Amino acid sequence: MSVMTAIENGTALFVDETRSHFELTGQDRAKFLHNFCTNDILRLSAGHGCEAFICNVKGRILGFVTVFVGETSLWLETVAGAAPGLMAHLDRYLIREDVQFADRSAEVAEILLCGPLAAGLLNLVFGDTTALGEGPVYRFRNVSHEGNALRLARIDWLGDPSWLIIAPQAAVAGLVQKLESAGAVRGTPEEMESLRIEAGFPQYGRDITEEHLAQEVGRTPRSISFTKGCYLGQEPIARLDALGHTNKELRRLQSDAPTPVIAGAVIRDADGTQDIGVVTSAAPDPRGNGSVALGYLKTRWTTSGSRVMILTDTGPIEAGVR
């Protein structure tokens, strides 16, 4: 069975050993992180999570993280190599609070699953996961499996719903073997990248940089709370919200043309006369129909269904905004 057949009719499996993970412990951990990210950490109970941006005082994005709230700690997940810098940034503001940081990146790896049979396969291997499927994105539970402590979460990084298993590095090979034996089809990093882009999940360092404001990433309902009160970077973010719109936002793009789209390509309006944006990530369409991409577009062209042109080495090609 091919990976795309598994995604549409079964379960696809991907392994990522590069992502960053760090943990916050101490009695003040939730209140402290709440004051230095865009989402409402204090409203989350154990077993729930959220996306959040960590910003500087100017509201520029330093990190895009997933936060998992446990009984005794907060667990943050993000792109490879980001943990030391984000921990150093947060540590600068630590005065008397009871908060400790620990980089767990070298200890764990990730297994991602997607496809219509993924939940059933997880039920078979780990027990009932139905409650996770019925709950919000980033709900999770901790699982003990063959002596290993695992975190199993519902996510939408490769399409909704997908599943994330955070496991000890030493346990990953055995887990993959068991999941494959149960019917999962393993995909490549390139196939995972195509699915990430198609799903619109942004990558810090590619689709998000310190040059961007939080609302420009296009994930405001999931990543930003406008009722949580003050936090670092809150003033410029609130000011932009009061204006009612951004000048640009990240959007998904789809082109059926055989010419590949590459990151950095200029995006023009449908007439090809005005530069309106730039591609940040691009990959072959996972179903073989041209290319999928993420890119920033001027606000006028961000509406789903808009038509744009993307410049390539062989000339402009048409693409649709999703």
C-alpha cells in the first residue's frame, strides 16, 4: 500500500527525531508561561494543550510552540534546535518565581499518524483513544506501554485529525515496528513535508520568523487570546487587532501546473502585474497534482478561492488560495 493510499484509506506513519522539547516545572510554571506567550495557559487543565507564540516586547515572534499541560509540568514542543534559545529568552525574565527549565530534546522523538483508520489502530495498540478524538485539538493523555512513558495527543499538523506520539528515543524503533505490524504504512520526511504544507501547519524558521507579528501567521483563533490580560508583546498585538486587519497573512496555495514551486518565489496578482507576496514553503502535492505551498499574501488576496500567479524559472504559473 502506498503512503497516499494509507492516508486516504488506512493509516500513514512518520517519524521525526529532530523536534525540540523542553519542560517547565515549579509551582509558578503556568502563571509564568501565561505571562510570556499569546495564549491563555491558565484556562487549561491537565490533559489539554494549545498552540502559542512566544514574542518579544515588540510583538515579533521568537517561537511557535505547542504547550501540553500536565499534572506537575508544562511540556513545550517546537522546531529542531529551538529549545536553548527559547529557554534563555524566558530565563531572562525569571526573578523570584518557582520555575525550572529542562531541555528534553535529546530524550524523545515523535511518531505522527494520520488517515481514517489511525484512531482504530491506536485503540488496538494502546487501548481506547475515543475520548481524544471527540475532544479539542491538542487534548492528550499519558500512556505507559511496555515500560515506556508515552504522550499521545490529537493534533492537526498533517490534516485533522492526526495523532502525535512523543516517546523515549530508545522506544521508537519498537513502536514503529508494532504500528507497522498493525497496518500503518511508513512515509518519508519528504511526504510528511508535503502533508504539513497541504494542511497549512507553519514551520518556525521557514514560514514564521522574528520579522512577523502573531496575527500575520493566520492561526489567530487557535494561538492568540485577546482576553487573557497582559503579556510580553501584548500591546502591539492588541493594537493590530484594534485596526481590524493585517497587511499580509500566511495562506495555503495550490497549483496544478507540472512546474515545481520553490520557497522564495515571488507571488503576483492574477494579471501578473503586481507583486503581492512570497512563498515560504513548497513541495510536490501529496497526491501528485502539481505543488502545494505556503506564502504570505497582501490582505486583498487572502480570501479563499482567489487566483494568483507564482513566478518560476520557466515562467509564471497559476495557483489558487485556500
